[in-house]
Amino acid sequence: MMTFKKLLNDDAGFIVSAELVLISTIAVLGLVVGLSEVSLNINNELEDVGSAFAAMRQSYEVSCTSGHKASKSGTCFEDRCDFCDGQNDIH
């Protein structure tokens, strides 16, 4: 019981609350800056993924095919530029 009272009354390792406020403020500011950079980089990567999907060629072509008893004339599809692609924008 005597050791417990000594530990209870000992304040040699006590941290002043002003120090805690300063340390926590610096930590929060560092987290805000770090998370804003992470957010910016994630948005840039998602923009790159979207640009990659928009740049895919979506046209196909099947030339004339024929078998033993049937034939099919050819067909094709040409992908036009999407609105806001930036390729045909008029400035």
C-alpha cells in the first residue's frame, strides 16, 4: 500500500497539458497536409484511369464471311468522338 501511495503522488514523469496541446496541434497539422496530398494524388490517378478508358478504340469490323450454305456481308462500326473529349473542341 505504501508503494501505491508513492506512485500516486509522484509527478516526475507528468506531462504538462500545454505540451500535449502543442504536440497534438503539430500532429494534426501534419495529418491534414499529408491527407490532402494523398487526396490530390488519388484524384490524379483516377483521372488517368478515366483518360485511358476514353482513349480505347471501340470500333470493330467483320469482313464478308461465307460458309458451306450461307454468306454474310461485312459490317463495321466507327466510334465517333465523345462530347468533351477535347479533340474537336472549338476555341
